[in-house]
Amino acid sequence: MEQLTLGIIEKSKVKVIASSAFNFRIELVEKIGKDDMPDLVEVSEEMAKIFGKQALLTRSNIKKYFNEHTLPFVAREKGHIIGYIIGVPLEHFKNESWSHFDVNLGKKNTLYTYAFVLKEKYRKKGGYAKTLKRIFINWARKQGYRYITGHTQQGVASHFSQKTEIVKVFLDWYGLGVPFEYYRRPL
């Protein structure tokens, strides 16, 4: 039976990082459980609209994103996951060609933003995305990280902190046909 469930426990093990009186909270997922899989798969459909089917979470690939090497934070409203942000130490990507453009590779001071998504109805409403990102950044700073990096469509990173810099522009990011930029944001 263990093989069929891919080692996924029944109930997620989480650490509450922040919560509000309005049934909203941010959690660090320490171990993913079957109970949260339907919500995570549904949220990942938002990523698939941008990045294609390869961005969908499934029972067979969810451990790639939620495991002991990643730092997944979920936003939960009234008990349901409405978004997530996944950080991964930059060194995890040392075999990816794009990572070698970052002067911090090997310094263990950079957290790469692997995925950041909220359900559409929660975007630009109530500050959910901003709160999730702010909690993620503050947590990273407290853990000793000095930078947050990631890939985003060209022009998006200019809306981040004034000190955010564009490290490299990729004209066709993984066949999406649109330019993406690799950014570095100091904490």
C-alpha cells in the first residue's frame, strides 16, 4: 500500500507562521498530506494557465515541490489552501545552466522562488498575495538568507523592491515564447 500512496501521509504536518482573526493564515508545510492535495492541485491550475500542463501538481509529482529540500508556504483561508509559494536554496539548482549567472551560487545565502501562485479570485484583493510574499521574505531573512531570486515574465520584477536587479533575461523561457527575467532581490 505504501507504494500506491507514494509515501504521502494522511494529514499534512504544518507550522503556523502567521494568522489573523479572519480565518487567514500562512503555514510552512513540513510534510505534505493527502488532506491538502485537492486544494494544491486546484491552485496549481492557475500556474498551468501561464506555464502549461507541466505546472500542474499531481499525486505523482507533488513530492517534487513539497519535500525536505523545499520550503513550501501555503496561504489558507477558512481551512482551504488558496495559494502557495515555494522556496528552494539556490544550490539545489547548481546543474541548471541559468543558475550559473548568479554570483551567489555556492554561497548558501539565496532562496530561489520556485513557484508563487494564488487562486485568481484572491489576487489583488485583501492583500493575500502581498501578505504571503512578505511572510516568506521575513522568514527567509530570519533564517539567514540575504537574497530572494526567481524567474518572472519580463517587466514584473520592476514592481518589486527598488533594489531588485535583473541578472539575466531569457528570451524564450522553456518554450513559452515570451521573455522571462531572472531577478535578485536583497533582503
